[in-house]
Amino acid sequence: MTTIELWCDRCGEAVTATAHPGCASARQLEPPRFCQRCRRRMKVQVLPVGWSAVCVEHGEIRG
């Protein structure tokens, strides 16, 4: 069985390492900066109607 480690999409640290209350509150106003699956820095574009973030490995997410 393989376990997949998830990463904080704001600071890039392991989700299970520490609590991320500051990241959780900031994410209500900001787009993600790191891919949760591979920890790569994402290309983020903020638009008047939302945002898009692209990971070269896992593709695009929008919000």
C-alpha cells in the first residue's frame, strides 16, 4: 500500500507536520501557491472574476 503525502497549498510544508491555521485563514482570500500533490510551485493568475493556478505535473485548478 502506498501512502501519498499531501502538502499545504499555501506554504508548501507537509499537511501532517504541523497545524496550518494561518494558511487556512489566508487561503480564504488568496489562491493556492503550491501543488498539494507534488509540492511544486504553481503559476498563478488572479483575474477580476477569480483565479487559476497551474501545476506542470497535475494541471490547472480554478477558483
